[in-house]
Amino acid sequence: MLDFTYGKIPPTDGAAISQINEKFNIDYKPTIVPYDGYQEKMSTTIAGGDMPDVLGIEEYLAGGALHTWADMGAFLPLNDYIDKYPTLAEVPDEIWAAVTNKDGQIWGIPRYYPNNPTQNWVIRQDWLDNLGLQMPTTYEELAQVALAFTNDDPDQNGKNDTYGLVMGPGGAPSYAMGAYWDRDAWYHKDADGNLIPGYISDARKEQVALYADLYKQGAITKGFGANASFEVGQSDFYNNKAGIYMGGIRGMDENLANSLLSVAPDAKLSSIPPFVAPDGSQGLTAQRGYYRITVLNAKLAGDEGKIDRILSLIDYGRTFVPVDERTPDNETFDFRSGQEGTGYTFDNGAATFAQPDQGLTPFSYLPDSNMWAPSVLDNKYSETTNNPLLKPYVAQLEQEYVDFPEYVDPSYIGYSPTNNSSKGTEAINKVADAQVKMIMGELPLTSWDDVVSDYMKSGGSDIIKEMNESLQGRTLTGFKKMGQ
């Protein structure tokens, strides 16, 4: 196996490899290298015909080459094996569709990544309460709240030192209060019925106009444009200066939360639920539901015993252990973690793992050690979050995931070579930069049509054509309730 890691490198002779070999009766030879330089090593390996049995790939790192390799038959088709392994059978159809070529062959195994919305929104509930305001349910109401947070002393300190919306480089976060307004989602269609990226939609145009007005009135982070720092707006929110920002069910920084509590002990956070869109939809855009892909060498075809050993090893690493069962008493957890007292210690209900470069934890070597949760709710993030500011907010998000459907972007199963090239990146970056200038008053809103026209001429028309052609004959995705 050849794969990469972002952290410390497990040694090629780690004790955990022997444990894997003994448990599964195999001769396992993993090579795990740093992320930097992996693109070149992987490309050279595949092009040179010396691909290992198992290969880990980052889709974005590989770019357009990944689909070219798949179409050329470099990877073993997996259609006949999926139902034989529990964690593969749990993968939703729309995720399998993302690793299926034009001939219907499934060429890779997606690794788990929570499919919760790409972004959620957080508002200072205590500021709303101080001003007697209700949770916004429309963009008009959001603008009113942002202006009140800017002008009406929401923290009641007698100073004019607060504002509404945090915004950073590139105009992020974009405050898409539903998939309808998501600038990155392929939700809207042009006059010919083709799906288009949200960046050039009329919904995005209306957003930009609203933000331009708010910026003019001081309700958005001053000077947030291309040369600004992401940390500026983030610092404003967690230093009690701004009232609306992005949040999430996982990954929020407890140190930042504690910083806010240190200056505003009574601070309370709430989630802003998705707005009802003009077309009646109400739901945010889901994430892809996977990150990184495991592929098998096409030369394995016919060696069913070896294929089974590989897939069994992959399935074992992906097997979900419920949060409350991740203890030394659980055989799967204990083995993958290197056994209590060696690969990890367990105190007060929590495990502390050895560093990967010690070579003691089998999960550092497995082809895929990302447990495939049946639902993002099974990760029980609110139960494992102890920060008093974040815990109720995360619990609120979990309930929203039950209450509202998520939009599964059709572009997740489509493909555009131009979009994955530098040409595509440059085209969308020009649109994003222009929209930032519009919000900051440096470019008139009347330039919108010219900006869209330039995008189309710079590769956008090819992107739209390629994406829609790639979706022909394939089941388009849409709104789904969590767990469906």
C-alpha cells in the first residue's frame, strides 16, 4: 500500500504492522509518506506501471488525472464486491456515484467524512435578547439584525464597538441560508435548463447587493477583501465585537470559545436555521460525505483471495464503534488502537493515543481507518463536546439536521475537466474577486452582467457544458433528510 499523511510518519517497521499481519494472516507492506510531494510520487508510480495493490488518493490533489486514470482502467472495478462488506454496503448511492465512471464501473472506495452541511451559522443569542429581537428568518430580517448589532449597543457597554456580520477574504463566509443561495452549489439553471454554479445565479446577485448595503453602513467586517486576514473577523467574533459568524457541528475551537467567555461570561450562541427559499425549499447544502479515496490495482483482477484479504482489511478499519463503546473492553477499538497500555492509555473515560511515529497503533497503518458512521448523528458530537458555550449550540445543530433536509449537490457526481484545471480556478476566482469589490463598493453592482460574461468567456461556458454532459443519464441528487 502507498498512502500519505498530514502528520507524523509511521515507521515502515512499526510493531503495529506485525500485529496486523498476525491478526489477518497477511504480509502487509504499507508505505506512508508526507502529504507534500505525494502528488508527484503517486503520479510517477501510476504512470510507470508500478502501482501497489492499494493506493490512497486525495481527489483534489490528483485533479483531472484521477478520472483519466479511472477511465484508462488503472483501478480494479468494485461493483461485485460492495454488498459483501458491511461498511461498503452502508455507503449512500450518491457517494458511490462520485467514484463511478461513464461505463458504470465503481473504481474507488470513498473514505468517511461527515456529510453535515458545508457551513452552519451562529448568532449571539444574548445580543438578540438584549435588543428584544427575534431570530432572523429572511435576508431582510438578517440585515435588520446586523444593523441593530452595529448601531444599538447589543452588549450594553455604552460604546459603539460592535457590528453584525463577520466576513473575510474572498467574501467568506457567504451566509448562504439555504442551498438556494449557496454560491458553490449547482442548484440553479440557466435559460436552456443547464445547471449553473451559484456564483453566477440571480440569487447570488441579490446577496451581493444586500451585503454591499450592509458594508456601506458598517455592519460587515471593515476591509475584509483579498488582502485581509481570516483571523481578523474570527477574532472579532470571539472578542465580543461581532455578532454573526459561521459555526459547525464539529471542529469548533474550544480555546476561542473560552476567549469569548472570558470577556463576555453571559454569552450565548444559537444557530440560525435555514431560510425558506423563493422556490419553497428549506435546507443547507450537505458536504460530499467523503474525503480521500482508496483504489485497488486493476492487476488484482482474478485473484479473488487477495482481493478479499484487502477488502476485509479495509472493512475492518472502517467498522464503526459507537462513541460510548470506545473503551478497552471493545475488541475492535482496543486492537485498532494498539491495545491498552501500549498503543494508548485510558483514563476518566478518554483514550490518549501514542504518536504515529512510534509505530504502535494499527489505525496509523490501515488502508482506511475512518470509521463509517451510519449517520453523522451517530458521532454524538454534542455528547463529546464539553465546552459550556459550544455544547448547547452543537446540540441545536443536531436537531436541525433532523428537522431540515440537506441538498446533495449534483456536481458531486459530475465532472468537468476545465473546472478541475487552473483555467477553471482562475475563472471562478475572478468572479469571486469581482463580487468582493462589489460588496466593498469598489465595483458598481451594474457590472454584474459583465462579470458573468467574462466568466463564461474565460472557461465558464465549457465548465457548464462539461458538468451537465457528465450528469446526463445519471440520477441527479437533491434534498434528502439526514440518514436517508
